Amino acid sequence: QVQLVESGGGLVQPGGSLRLSCAASTSMFGLANMGWDRRAPGKQRELVAAITSGGSTNYADSVKGRFTISRDNAKNTVFLQMNSLKPEDTAVYYCHANTPWGDYWGQGSQVTVSS
């Protein structure tokens, strides 16, 4: 019913930046609460950032001040701007949509922060 496709991941040096994008298939995107989760090796799944349909945002303490979540409802896309990246940010990042008709996740995008 809803497909989510992440892009923008890759390898970056510590202190660098990346921007992840998540394109949604539904025209009901504006009604969805969106977020980014991540799963690092040996770690539990963590909610990194979320943005509601109304534009309210929340961030994990570990990324607060460094990451910014935003959305473009006209393009059915959510973004995660990641600045001042640290090696501990290395993880697979998943786009998450919470909708009135269910929850959906993308396939994930690998982010590796390393010299």
C-alpha cells in the first residue's frame, strides 16, 4: 500500500555531512507521521528523528543539534540532514511512515562514518 525508498547514504569521514531522502508512493503522504530509525551493529533499533503530519519534530539525544528532519509534502519526501557525523552514527537508516492505515518501513540505507 505504501512504498518507501531511501537514498543518499554512503561513506563519509568523521565531521562530514550526508542527507538522506525517503520517497513515498502514497498521495496521502501529508497525513503521515514520518521518521528515521537506525540499527547499528550490536545495537538495538533506535528512533533517530521524527516529524509529525503537523510538522512537530523530535530527536534522539544522541543526534540532537546535529541532525535535522524535514519534509516536502508536495514531493512526498522526507529528509534527514546529518551534520558533524561521528563513527557511532554508522548504521542502516530506515525511513518509517506511521499512517492511519498502518506502519511502513523502507529497505534501509547504509551510512558509514569512517576515516
